[in-house]
Amino acid sequence: MTQQTKLGLGFMGPAIVIVVLLFLAPVLLTGFFSFTNMSTATGISGGTYRITESVLNRLPADQVRPDVIVSLSESQFVVDEAGLEAMRAEGLDPAFIEELAERHGAEVFTSGDDLEDAMKDLDNRPRSIRVIKGAVDMFERSLRDRDFAEEAAFTAALDDAVVDLTDNERVVIVQAAYSGWTMTTSNFSRLWSTPQTGQVIINTLFYVGMTLLLFNVGFALVLAITTTFLPAGQSAFFRAIWFLPRISPSVLYVLLWKWLAWDTGFINAVLGQFGMAGRNWMLDTTANAWVFVILINGFVGASMGMIIFTSAIRAIPKPLFYAAQVDGASRWQQVRFIILPQLVWPLLFVSTYQTLSLLTSFEYILLSTEGGPGSTTEVWSLSAYQTALSNYAGNLQYGYGATMALVLVAIGVAASLLFLRLFNFKHLVSRPRIEQ
Amino acid sequence: MQITLDKFTKRFGDVTVVEDMDLTVGKGEMVALLGESGCGKSTTLFAVCGIYRVDGGRILFGDRDVTRLSSQERNVGVVFQSFALYPHMTVAQNIGFPLRVQKKPQAEIDAKVREIAALVRIENLLDRRPGQLSGGQQQRVALARALIRRPAILLLDEPLANLDAKLRLDMRAEIRRLQQETGTTAILVTHDQVEAMSMCDRVAIMDRGKIVQFAPPRAMYDKPANTFVAGFLGSPPISFLDGRAENGRFVAEASGVDLPLPSHLASLESGRPIGIGIRSEFLDPSSTATVSGKISFIEAQGREDLYYLQLPDGKVVRGIQDAAHSAQLGDAVSWGVNTEAMLVFDADGNTL
């Protein structure tokens, strides 16, 4: 390793650490989580094996026989050593215990009444029915609501409870009874089959498309071109104005929008003068919510395109405009024939860059509508965030949320590669395209 | 079409670049605006084509006052120093652009493009882009674009400055040919006196926003209005000496020069401070009036050599001699001067 390589690695070191910690590791973890069913319910550490009402309901009917489910759900009464020991500890008559062990040892009764009848038939039975009932209870053996830390112990108990359990049934039941997280691919099939997914995709496309077209590219282009034809001082002033949203803190920025739109906000205060009833302009209809979401994002997003387009237009040599002017081209024809053809690369760059950043950014929606009203303005990234990390229901589905995030990462990486190829990235970084 | 500038004035902020300029370019004439950079020649051209607004005076094309018209309305062809070809368009699209913005039918545009391309001899390049062309080819495309609307007026802003020396010679002749074939009235802006003199019918030499002299090239060379014009025209440059008139002779004691004045100035009053200008071709071995000095430098120029004759006070007179001349560096020589051709200036630098 040469001195230079060492030096290079030394300089890159901090960057590598940051990339690994803040990008690579989260992506890898997201990939891992997306193949688990982790949620608030399963916790992120291990779990126990336990038959509960909901486990029994979940057992698939085509894989587990109904009578197995019945025997799992019902209590059994087994005359075993543990029960006998409990009777001795209660101080019951040893002769009664002796006779029970002798005549019914290891016998299984499906109901308490049967065991009670059997006890009543014994020669050394206690007189008191209450004592007999108490003894019966000591033999009640049930898997329900009992925690097993180890799979082996649970399987043994299961085999005790259901004598003729098949291997497949055992596997299915063990799986269903485990309360911790497991590896699974079910997130993907669930994502694919959930009707809500389609709506979220439509929302996302609408959000990205409209913000991009109307503001990040469209309005940015209008600003760049119009300010080109303004005197220097005025154009700098307008560009500075449109840059302000970009540099204002996002929370305050959205708060200002909320003040504008709230029931007692600015719009209503003005309209109230004309006797109009107040309403929440941001959230009272889906259309309004979309208008605000796109305006809030667009006002922030237009500045980047504006700056890139402006500098690209400035890079066009002045004599080209002079030439076009004396050739008889009007302002509009100069825009169409001289400016726009020179903006092909900046346009492509801004479109793709902003597409990627709009796909993954949801902070302004989260701060303004939170995906509402209902979930009509819920986009993919917001949906993933709410599924995995923050929702009202309280059951945070880390695994499912991670799956949604992973899909977004995959789309992002695929799109980036596609765009780089489409652009021929070398073109962008090689010598300037306009010669003088 | 005749171009008239009437008291044309142009300011940039507080700086007046051109003030009260009068200039008339006759129909079909080609006129050069010659001067050093910053003298206002390009500014004048940009005002004529409407890129710059006029701050005072009028500009007339024929009888039409175009002072307030936009450049789109003036219909002038312009060739820019950088050629200003549209980099994303093919040669054909570049040439056809002035017609395209007029929304002419494509067939008509194609026909006109082919016709004009033939005129400037680039028919085989129509599908290329400007980046794929040599400097000379780009120049021809720029010319074709300027000429396609058959403008009555053609403006050329340093059209040869970006070409190499050999190509410059060819294009000089080529531009002149096109201008004469199309009968266009043309203004050429240049800082190169050879270009101005070789291409144009008349030359307007400019200094600090004013026209110093406006005359045909030959007349201007032979009879410059002042030392500025005399110094600007001619290669190698003219040599100036300061002295005084003394009984029909020019005397400069420090330089050791004593020459008879041209016959028409023989009666100049004695003692008056004057200057003379000696062009390099005025050195004439057959003349008896001589200047003496030492040869300080020799430039070989092929057919002839250029000698620097250093006078006793360090002033230099440049002279051209046949290459056969045998003088060596450091030789002390006395060379004759054709004193009849000699230029004589008064103390203010104006020609007497």
C-alpha cells in the first residue's frame, strides 16, 4: 500500500463510516426486517410458546383436524404423579390416593365430571363432594394460556395433550403458538394483495407528478426564463424571494401554511369579513388537501430548478441571443429555439433528482395533512413511516413497514441506475456543451 | 440601401462611448470602421443592427428612420466575431433560422438554404453541426445565415479575427466577392488595418468614439489627416521624428537629421516646431538627402528585409530594402530619403 493510497483512505475514512452507519446499515437492516413479522406484538427480542384463543382461531382448518383444535381448546384431566403429589400435600386420605393411583393411574378423562364419577366409585372415597371436586381440579391439565420458554417442552406438552398429532400438525401448531417474531415472506404477499397499496401508489404518483410538473420543473423554468429577461437587480430580487422557503425551517414553514388555512386562520379571517363561514381550508376536502400538499412542497422545490436553469441560461453565450434577435426571432422564439434546446440536460437532471427526492420525502405532508383527510394524501414513504414507526392504532408493524421501505429503496436504486444510463453521466461531468 | 448615422450617441451608464457621430454609407458600398478595441466601433455596429438602444441622434436606412425599431424589424444580416452559430442546430437549420422564425414553408426554406449554401460553397456540409466544422467553414455558415433573407444591409463584426492567417486571406476575398455579388451595403468592424484597406471602398478610422478620418483606403494612406491615422495605417508602421522648420528644411539636431521639406511646404516659416513621418518605403538610395545612423535590428521578410536605423539620440527609422542589400547589423550607414513623399505634421499632430 503506497503512501498515497493510505492518505486517500485516511481522507475517505470519515465518509465511509458515515455511509456505512447512516446508509448501508439501515438499508441492510431494512432488508432484514422486511423478511420478518416484527411488530409491537412480537417485540424485537424472542417470545414464548403459548396456546391462546387467537392462536386457535388462526390455525388453518385444512392443515389441522378439527378434533385436534377441540382437544387443544378443552381441558383434560390426567391422573398423573403431579396430581397425586398435590393431593398428598393437601393432606387427603392416603388410602384414597393409593386406590386412585392403582385403579386409574395415567388414565385421561375428557371432562371433570367423568373423573369425579370415577372418584365417587372408589372404596376409600371421601364423604364430602366438595373435597372430591377439589381433588378433580388438581388433575386438570390444559395447554391453554401456559407459557413455554423452550420449543422442546412445548412439543412434549403438545404430544401429551393430543396423542395422535401428525408431524405437520405439530409444526403448524408450534409456529402459530410462538409469540415472538419469525422470518417470513408474507409481508410481500400481503403488500401485493392489500387494496390500500394501490391507492397509496396512485397517491404517490399524483403527488410526485404534480409537484414535479407544476413546480419543481415547470414553475422553476418559468422563473428562470422570466428573470433572465429582467434587469439584473430585479431578477436577483425575485430569485431571492423564491429561495426563502428553501432556507426557512420546515416546521415553521408548514406552521405558517396551517395558520393560513386553519378554521380561525388568515383566509377565514379575511373571508369572515364578507360573512363566509369558517372552514379548515387544508383538510375539509381531498382536493383542498392535495392543493396544499403540492403548494407546500412546490414552493420549496422550485428554487433548486430555478437556480440550475438560471445558471444554464446564463451559460448560453450572449451573441447567440444577439444573433437570434437580428435573425428576427421574437422573445418567445428565442426561448423556444435557443434557450430550451440548451436546457435539455439540466431539465433531465432536475426531473430525475427531484423525482427521487419527492419519492422519499414526506416531512411536509406529515407536518401538514398527516396523510389526511382519511388517508387520501398518504404517499408511499409516509405510509411506510406510519406503518412501522408511528400510528394511532399503536401496533407498530416494523416488518411490514420495512417491506414498504425496501420496495421504495429498490425503486430508487433502479431509477437512479436507469437515469444515470439515460443521461450518460459522463456527458454531465465532461466539458461544457456550449462552446464559444 | 444607404445607411446614415446622424449625430449618433451611445452611453453605457455615465460613460459616453460614441458621441455625435455622423456617417453615411452609400448604397452597395462597403465601409470599414477601423480602430483599436474600445474605440466604439462595435458599439456603433450593434446600434445599427438594433441590439443596442440609441441614446441620441438618428439612424436611417435609406429614408426610413429605424432609430426606435427593434432588431427584429430592421432586417439586417449580421456576422458576429464568434460566429454565434446555434450549437444544437445543423448547418442547414442554422442558415434557415431567419426564415423559420418567419414561419416560411419548409420547402421554400430548403430551397433558399441550398441556394445560399452554394453561394458560400458549403453545400456538402448542410447536415453537420457547428462543432464539427473548421473555423473557416463556420465563418461561411455565419455568412450564409446573414445573407439568406437577402438583407439590404450586412454588418460584419470582426469576422476574420477568429481565423488563422492563411484562411483570413481567403475569406477577405470571399466576403468581398459575396458583398459585391449581392450588391449589399456593408459595414465591416475591424481593428486590422490590412483587412480594412483590402476589403472596403472607404474606411472610417475611429478614436475614442469619434471618426478621425473617413476616406478611401489609398487616399487615407497617402494623405492621413493626422499622426493617429498615419500611425494606424501601414505595415511596418511609420516612423515619426520631431524637430522644426528651418529655411525650407526639417531639422532635428539631437537626431542628427536635416532634410529638405516637400516642395509644397518649402515656405514654412522658420523656427516652427513640426514633425515628420517617414514610411519604410520612403527610404530611397537614389536620393541625396540622407539620414545617418547605425543598423540596430534586421527583420528578414523574404523578398525584402526590414532594417531598424538607430539615430544618435536613440530614435529609430524603419526602412525596407531589397534582400540583396548588404548592410550588416551594427554598420554605420547613410540612407537617402524620398523627401517629396515625406509626411509633415504641425505641433498638434495634424497634417500640413
